[in-house]
Amino acid sequence: MKPTLLAAIVLMAGLGVMPLGAQDVQQSSSGDDVFNNAETTTQTTDQTQNASPRDTLLQEAVPRLTGSFTSKLGFSWNWANIYDTAFNVLSPTSSALDEEGTGASIGFVARPDTDISVTAEMRTNYPFVQQITTGSGLTAATYTVPDVTLWSLYSKFTWNDALFFTFGKQPIKWGTGYFFSPADDVFAQTAVDVTNPTADREGPLALKIQYPIPGTMHNLYFYASLPNAANATAAAGVNPEDIAIAGKAEFLIGNTELAAAGYYQRSQRPQLILMGTTGTNNFNFFAEGLAALPSPVADPFVKTGSVTWAGGTSAYTIVDRAADTLYSGTGGVMYSNSDWNFTCVAQYLYNGAGYSSLTISNIITALENRALGQPAGEPAVSSSALVTDFSGLGKIGQQYGVLFASWTSLFDTKVDASILTLANLSDGSGFVNPTITITAFTYVKISTGLSLSWGASGTEYADPTGFASSFATINGQPNPNYNPNYVSAPTMAFTLSVSFGTVSF
């Protein structure tokens, strides 16, 4: 295994894990209403997010404790290469015990005065600890420390009931999309959770200023955001010119909301964004488009084309797209019927920064060919850079489609059902994931799910998690999961999980 492959394999595994839990079209367990994330615009209502922003700044004598507890014990079984080999339901390729659903969030909302509030939230998940390594070589030391994330910490305050400020580490939601949202990707520091696409995404340390235009339901926004810093040393290296600035204007016309936004940061592509959402009866339509202008830094991109140099040869060349403008757009429709307890979402994404024909396998091969050097004139490329570029849903391919349907309380019973179909239309891979959840009794739910994938070898959703086992070494070290007989092919997975005492407070 060449040194450049590890991060790419991590990317491939992370993006391709098939969702095996029940979908949830509600907000995350913490809840936007609890943590004051006032910019959700997926649903159009008679009052938009600027309506009475002062209402979130009500005085409370005692800080209000908020949070959630999630506890789930799960089992999973996986059958590999199901189309080309004899299928035996009693002989799965692998099985696992999944306890990663056990976690908690804890936070508070304090309103010492009518014009200011402070909100915080911390999160942790099983196994609740992580290992960090300091030093190198003979001086290297590994420590086990608590694994706790400060998810958000920010204050809200107002000036003369005219300008509304939010400062601190905060989620910032721009887009109107459901599963795919190129606009949200501008600020968000975590990927979309395909099993809960409306959940909060971790945001940056930022200043947000909101100006509701008097006498209207329109808004103007200004943002200043610091780049993400992995540690104190990185934070100390941030210069004033590294701060990102952005602006957004929102307009409500009847039941239609339109928005235009712009974003600038000196080491990234400047971005221009248009968004809109409208609704009629049980339907809500949403769309957003993004133009990523020429980049101030190199933007390596893998293309088909043989090249030979002193250090090796490759069937792929790497070009610099820094001078190109890249366009992305998404559109979809949500249908909700409260009488039937039914919700359906259909969405399409065009990702101008993605690959129209190359697969994950092709990209990794191109990086592997350059592990010991690159042809002269090619932009420098590393797997870690591609991990950054492709982290998140709908990032690798150029075209995606998704269809999701959910029924709760089927026929007035304690049974919920959902089905998710997600496809990378560029490389021809995808999966379908039906789930059923039964409420056995209060605070205990039993869920089962089946996931069936399709796609050629090396494509995004064929079997990306298993694909890593085809490499004998990773970064020069033996791969403990190496399988010399591995064949990248579509898989089937079955899950069974039980949720105990999951609650929000």
C-alpha cells in the first residue's frame, strides 16, 4: 500500500456506509427550537425565520438545561458479492455488534436579560474516549482521553430591536435542500447524516448579523467566520485575512421565499448562491444553485489519459481546474400528509465539481501511481486533499438522485416504515434501504433494516467499506482486514437494533 492511500480509503469507507437505521424527517434530537437555530428554511410557512427574532431573547431567571440521551444496541450481518455467488442466508460474509448509537448531548440556554441569551451544547458517543499520540519515534506517547465535542457555544443579543447578533460556535444553515445542499456545505463542518438529513451540522466560530427590513418579512444577513482550527497551535496561526465573509438577502413573496448569497475566503473559491422554496397544499418545492468561481489555489482533478515520467506511469493525468467556474444545483419536492402520517421526498443533484465517469477505484489508482512522485507540471495532489474535497454526501460523482418515503403509525398501530433509495447516477451505483420500526412499549423501539446495493467494482456504493480489505498494507503496515480473495461487488446487509430509553429533555 502506498502512503497516499490511507485517507482515500477512509473517505471511501465513510461515504459508502449504507444507512441501516430508520429515517427521521424531524429535527435532530436537540431540536432547532431548543438551541435557537433560526435559519431552517426547508419548509415555507406564513412566518419566515425573521419573524419576531426578539421572541428568542426572553428573560429567564434560571438557565434551562437541555439535551438528549440515545441508547441503541444493534446487530448487523453482511453478505458480499450477492449476484455472482451462491447466496446462503445462514452464511453471512461478516457480522458485527453495533453499540455506536449510545450517546448523549447536554446543553443549556441562559437568558439573563430580555436582550441577550447564551446557548451551549456538548456531545459524546460510545466508546466515550479517544486516543491521542504526542511526539514521534522513541518519544511518542499515547494517551486515552474523554471524547467530548463542544458542538456549539454562542450568544444572541440585539441592538435597538433593529440588529440581531449571534456570535460564537454555531450551526449556520443557508440552503433549502433536504439530502443535498451545496449552499449549506459552504459553512458546515460535518457531512449530512443520510439517516437524519435534517439534523444540525456542526458550524464554525462566526459572527452573524441579521437585519429585518422594517415593514416587511425580508431579511439581510452578514457573516464573518473563522477557519476551522484543529488545535490551539492552528488557531494561533489564523490571520485576520483568513476570516471568511458572506452576505445573504432573503425575500418573502406570498408563500415563496427567495434568497441570494455570496461567500469569500482568500484560500477558497468565491461562491455565489441562489435559493428558493415555495409550497402549495401538501407540497413543498425547493431548489438551490451555486457557482464556485475561479480558485486562488490549485484545484487538482483526475482525468483519463496516459502519462509516463521518470518515476512511473499512469493511465490517468491530473489537471488544475483553478481557472474554471464550477456549477452545482439541486432541486426537489417534499409531500407531507398529516392525515396519512406520510412523507415523501424526491431530490436531484448536479455536482459540477464531481466526476462524470471515473470511479473511486480510478481515483485511488491515480494517487497510488504517484506515491513516489508526479510528472512535471502536474498540480500537487494528495489523498488527504481529496478527502477534504469529497467529504460528504453527493461529492464524488457528478449526478445523484434520491427518493425517500416514510409512514408513521401505520393503520393506527405502533409500526413505522420507511424506504430510502440513493443513487450515484454517474458511476451507476446505489442502494435501497427499507426499514421497519416497532414501538414495543414506552421508550423501547425495535428496528429492522435491509440494505441492497448495486454497481460495478470500485464504484461509490457497490461495496466501498469492503474495498479497503483488498489492500495488503496501509501506509506500509500490514492491513489487519486484508482479504486476498476480496471482490468488490454489490452487497446485502441486514440490521436489527433495539433502542432503550432514548429521550430529549
